[in-house]
Amino acid sequence: MKFNYPTGSKATTPKISQAKVSMPPIYGKRGMSLEEELNESNAYYLSHGVAVIHKKPTPIQIVKVDYPKRSAAQIKEAYFNKASTTDYNGVYRGKYIDFDAKETTNSTSFPLSNFHEHQINHMKDCEKVGGICFTIIKFVKLNKIFLLKAKDLFQFWDSKENGGRKSIPLSVFEEQGYQLEYQMNPLIPYLKAVDKIIENL
Amino acid sequence: MKFNYPTGSKATTPKISQAKVSMPPIYGKRGMSLEEELNESNAYYLSHGVAVIHKKPTPIQIVKVDYPKRSAAQIKEAYFNKASTTDYNGVYRGKYIDFDAKETTNSTSFPLSNFHEHQINHMKDCEKVGGICFTIIKFVKLNKIFLLKAKDLFQFWDSKENGGRKSIPLSVFEEQGYQLEYQMNPLIPYLKAVDKIIENL
């Protein structure tokens, strides 16, 4: 894991980690978040010359930096910025790949409130100039992962904007999406689904 | 400018900004860094539906975060991480575009010490799977900007690794690179050079 957020306040208990440990250990690695699983998958793809796909660093607004003698510059005050794009992008088969990955504890649908409008707009912009965009959603309690093409996501997003339903039913993922089954290497072989998207371009 | 680094020590004077202000104001915008000029160019390309290319956020290792009540989480201790990739990537004409941009105050050659090995390796990995990689170099004192294909850069890098010269002569940029002339919109029309790269693929 790249970033480390120790608890700032003493009263805070590490709820997220506890939740992760209680996940069914049948598939995937016990206690790994979807982000970690995808980072591991991307490391496999990279080391095998298949694709170069990275998670972007978290955007930070830096306010104050100290430059102590004989040691590294230390950031003393900074804030988390809203990302203006999705989290992952890179190159596969010469194509530009762009996606976001989200976990939900819902079991029957995926709430669209997990997306920000600028992420959707970013994916629309990318698709317009020939990029391949999608989202990877993990239903944590079902331990099921789906890849859904951006076009399908846009349909639900635009409908929501016009007063339609605020979530995407699980059945949509099952019917229009690609279910991703855990395997040894890579852990989440999501580029197989991307192959199908490229075939149908 | 996205990031703000106030001077941590009182003895430090803002040398970089002063240097920028003394740049010849004939071309480009007075006081803009190459990064700012490229960000402005990318904003133009984005708003005109030409390409989606962003600078990646600076990677930060976060050590301590405070969560004050009723206000945004504040990062209290963090350090700059080495980037494992180049600074810019995105999509143009369906192709994956990846590059780094560097300024030099040298007037006769570009020192290869401006690149890190992992940046070169990242570009080699991307090119292997069909990405289009290059570097944009600004010779600040000459006020000349060149785009050089990654392949040409690799040749000099690999030669350096084998004991060859430690810089790329200006003449190489003039003969093998594409000179980029400032214009109104976008400020640095570097995708014209990318068009030529795509034509020759």
C-alpha cells in the first residue's frame, strides 16, 4: 500500500480494516481492498509486458513545506483535492484505457452517488477522442466484481440527472457487464473484458 | 498554478520566479513555466474536444493526517515521493500519449541527468505496448521548444549508460526533433508534431 494514513485522533478506531478482515476469504486475498487487488493486477500486467496501467497519485494542495538541513523536504500543511479525472489510466494494445474502481456494500444495486459529475464528464471527454473507458465495481458482500462499459454507465447517469433512478441494479451488471473472476495471476484479469470491448469497437 | 510552495526558511529567496520574469517576453507568456504553458495548451485541447491530456498529481507519501471537526482533513506530515512514471499522459486520436516536459538553462545541449532511469523505463514499457511517447524540452535562454520522440531519447540514454556522452546536443533536437512555435491557441501546438509521429507509425 502506497499511502499510510495513521489515525489522527485517538478516539478513531480503524473500522475499515476490521471490515476487510471479515470478508469471505474464499476468493481474493483476505483483507485486500479492490484498489490493492487492482494495483497487484496492474503490477503483473506491467512486469509481463502486457499493459502499462497505473493508479494516479491522490491530488494534494500543498500549503506549507519545510526544508530542514540534511533531510528531505517535509510537507507541514496540505489538503486533499478533488480529483478531476478517474483514478486509473494507461495503455493496452496501443489503446488508451481509463477507468475508476469502486466498492459498494450494497447487495442489490450500485448507488450512482459514488461517482462525481467531473469523473463522468472526464470519461465522456475521453470516449469522444477514442479512449476506452469503463468502471470496475466490487459488490463487497457478494464478493462479485464487474466491469461495466462507460457507455452503459452514462445511460444510467444521464437518466438520474433527468430524475431517473439513483442506482444501477445488480441485474444490469450481470446482463450488460463483464463479471471478473479472481485468478492467480493477474488477480483480477480485467483486460480479458477489455479485449471484448476492443473486438466490438 | 496548482501547487503552492511557500518558502519554508526565511533565508530562501524565490529565485525561480525572478528568473522567469527576466525571460524574453517576445514569445510565450511572460513568467510562465513550460509546465504552465503546457497545462494551458492541454486545457485548450480539452475544451475543444481535441484531446484529453493531464499532468499527473505529484506523488506524496502521507504520514500524518488530522481530522478537525467541521473542517477538511489536514495533512500535517508528508513527503515528496519519486514519480515512477512521466508527468503527462492522455488520449489523442484514440492513441495513448505519454510524455515528460523539461526546461534547461543550457544553450548547446540537454543534460540527460534531467531524466531518471525509471522515467525512461516507463516510456520503454509504454512504447512496447503501442503507446506514443516523447519528451518536450524547452531551452529557456534560446526560448526554443522541441518535441523529441522517445526512440531518439532512448538512443542517447542507452549510449550514456554505456559510457557515451551525457547530454543531447541542440543539433539533434534541430535535426531529429520537431520545433514547436508558440501561437495563440493552443499556446504550444505540440499535437501537430504528434500527428507527424502517428503518420509515420
